[in-house]
Amino acid sequence: MGETTGFLKWGRTTPKRRGVELRLHDWHEVYEPFDRDALKQQAGRCMDCGIPFCNSGCPLGNLIPDWNDLVYRDHWHEAIERLHATNNFPEFTGRLCPAPCETSCVLGINQDPVTIKQVEVEIVDRAWAEGWIQPIVPTVRTGKRVAVVGSGPAGLAAAQQLTRAGHDVVVFERADRIGGLLRYGIPEFKMEKRHLDRRLEQMRAEGTEFRVSVNVGVDLPISELRDFDATVLAGGATASRDLPIPGREMLGIHQAMEYLPIGNRVQQGDLPAPTISAAGKRVVIIGGGDTGADCLGTAHRQGAASVHQFEILPRPPEHRAPTNPWPTWSNVFRVSSAHEEGGERVYSVNTERFVGDEDGNVRALVAHEVELIDGRFQKIEGTDFELPCELVLLALGFVGPEREGLLDDLGVGLDARGNVARDAAFMTSVPGVFACGDMGRGQSLIVWAIAEGRACAAGVDRHLLGDTQLPAPIEPTARPLL
């Protein structure tokens, strides 16, 4: 390593967030620039640990100690080459991934782990600024055509790998812009869309074709997929989990993915103002995960009067519990930038019913506290309460892919969880049709989506040519067909 005792000399530091009062008046990313010398020290904290568990903690198998060492030695060009060797889109993961690599860092056993995620994003941002990232145009064309359905991170990763392998790739997206959840699910303050647009321009220059506003199975008949030599399904797990309790039909209760895309469309200039807005309203977000935090930050910027975020699980501990040992993902209490901006997080609470006014608008909800006994949530008697609210956002996760239309018409098999079943090469039960990302894995992380897209591309390439030079970092989780 560049500095074998760096972890003894320097503590963990990360970029400062812009002041809350300042950032709530705009939609720009929340972090201030990070001093380059400070970043070199952070990269120098990467210790000569012998077995870098961070590599296996990352689904992409990122060569983390390698590019930490290169940054410390000021070899930035080599660092981006090492980073791109395993990750097509480090500017996405460096901003959006929760960094399972850091919770498996060996230094994290008894100290603060290396700031892996920050080093990653600084490498790719500098590479773009220096002009080091250029289109990689294939030198040989195979004449094979591949359709990719869905343009989220899994679909984009598969498309870029297959284009670079020499295939003619067409990406179909039912929305009016490319990007999937990167475009219409992630708020601008977490990732400005210029990062996405820049990468898409690279992909176009490499030869990937994008077709928007095409709902395959509706606007494009399934029969036309036969014109392609292979099809990759990367439509995500877009079936939202609902909350079927009394009053759910009232006005003012929305799924998170009804709410968040509208905020993004305002920032894209499509709408003068959001059609679902938290402005001046008492807001309750039901769901304590990342999507709930995205709703929280959006509601703050829209001028919500108050925000409560409900979570049925207990509040996580400040530090790892004995049942949650290193190097597994650390289930500890975290404060995102949105939580720092305000609102009240309420744990161990279950919503029982919604209460409306005479016009059918939600005006309150009734809830109670719960405790976890033998794996089941039990109501704590005498804890019922009513909380006034004019906007309720359901951020309860997703139950799998939408089956009607594309999946039903193709006739692909499903696994026991309702996801698209795949073999070890990511092929579905229909020959020549592959699936990757959340559509086959279920709701997961962006880093898993990119890893699946890369591995799926290798499976497609081998199917088309009999062999492949594309890396396949993972195999899909094996689950039986229904």
C-alpha cells in the first residue's frame, strides 16, 4: 500500500454537507467539494489487510485496495481504468450505493472504515473533468441484434457491455426519457441528472440505440421481439407494496413512485409545479427505507408544514449488535441528508386506518405501537393515537415485477417469490430471453443491478457466439420455478 500505517495516522473524514437552510432552497446535490489532499489521506487509510473483504462485500467485486493505492500515489488515470474494469457507472454507485463494501472493510472491525464510496466518486468525477472517459467503440461487429427492455442501471449495464462486445443493441423504455429509477425515482438532490445524461451520451456514441415511450407488449407487439437474436428483460420490480387498510381509497394517499417522479419532472422542466405537493401540508411517510428518505427530502423542499416517517421495525442500535457481526451488512442507526433536514422518525408503529373529511380527503391516520415477539408484530395495548395529516406517502417497497402484459405474453416462468426465474446464464424459461436486475432478483441495491446487468450480458454473449470475453461477476440466486 502507499501508506501502510495511514490508518494509524488519519481518522475517517467525509465531505461536509451544505447547510440545511441553504440546500432546502434548491435541488442541487447536498455535498460540498472534498479537498484532494484530504482525499489522498482517506485513500491512504486503506490498510495492507491481507484479505480485502471489501472486494467480496461489493457485488461488483470492485478492486478497492488497488484504486485506493493509485489515488494515494496520485495515479488518477490508472485509478479510473481499474474502477471501470468492474463497474460501468461508478458516478451512480458513488452517489447512490449504501456501500456494503465499507461495512465489510477490515479496518471497520474496531475503527471507522475506509471512505471507499467517496474515493470512488472522486475518481470518476475527476476522470470526466479531465476528459479521460471516452466512448469505447467496438472494432468488430457480430451482426447479432439484442433488445433490452428497461433502462435502469441493470438494463444500461447489460446494454453497454453487449454493445462493446460488438452486438447491435436497442434499449426500449416505456417512459419518455432513459434512466428508469435513476431518472424518475432518485431525487435531484441525491444525484443530479447531468451525471446520467453524460453517460448516456457515451453509450450513444458507442452505438447503443435508445427508444423511449415504447411499452413493449403494448406499443411494440411481443412478436416484433423475434426480430432480435436475444432479449434482455430489465424492467425492474415496479409493483409497489400497498397498505390495504380502511380509508386507503381517500384522496391524498399516494404511492412513493406516484409522488417522486413528479418532483423529478418539475426539475426536468416538464411541469411548472408538482401536481402532488407537500407544500403547507402535514405529511406522513409510511416506510423507513431509502425511498422514504427520498420522499422526506422532497417534502422538505416543497415546503411541508411537518413530516413524520413511520417504521414498523424497532429503532436500530447505534453500533453492531452481537447478532450482526462483521463483515455482514451493519444494521445500525443511520442519518441521511434528508433526515438531517428535519422531520420526526417514529419507530415500532403500525398504521391501523385512515380518517377522512366530508369531501373524501385524508385528514388523519390512526396508529398504535407494536413490539416484535417471536418474529411477529404484536400491538401494545393502550398506545393508540391519531395523527393529523393531509398527505400520506406509502414507501413500503416493491413486491416484484409487473406481470400483466410483457411477462404474461412472453410466458416466462416465475420463481417462488414471483420474480422472473433464470438459470446460471440468466436465461429465462423462454430460450433467448434473459432477465437481470430487480425483475429477476427482487427489490435490491443499485450495485446489485449493475452486477446483474454485467453478468447477464456475458450470458447473452455466450448464447449468441458460443463463448464470451465479458466478465460475469455473479450468478443469479437460484430459486425454484412456481
